[in-house]
Amino acid sequence: MKLAKGEENMKNRALDCLALTIAIIGAVNWGLIGLFSFDLVAFIFGNMSWFSRIIYALVGIAGLYIITFYMYTGGTAETHHQA
């Protein structure tokens, strides 16, 4: 089943927003660790519990996914302005 171009973009946009949200949560947690030696994830879910490990893994995966955003900073912005 092929998706229409708009539907495909919506799925990508939802995934992009989810990845950004997870990465922001991770960044805030690292900021708290750096500034106050306070690990919010460990505080809420326990130190290296299975759930906190899942949270840390999701933050890492989101960060790796966000690396693909560098592809969008190349020429795609220029093509949108030309259309």
C-alpha cells in the first residue's frame, strides 16, 4: 500500500517531532546532571532499572535519528523557496 505524499510527510513529521521531544528530554536530563548532579530519570524510575534503561536507550536512538536532520540543512530549503 502506497501512501500519498502528504500522508508520508505527516508520518515523517510525527516521527521527527517525537524524536525531537525525546532528545529534548534527554538534553534537559543531562543539563540537570551537569549543573546539579541530579539525574531526573534515575530519580523517577530508579537507578538503572529496566524502565530507566529503556528511557536512556530511547534518548540515544532519538539522538541518532536526529543526525539525519543534517540532510535537510543542505539544499532542500532552497528547493522549497524555488517552487
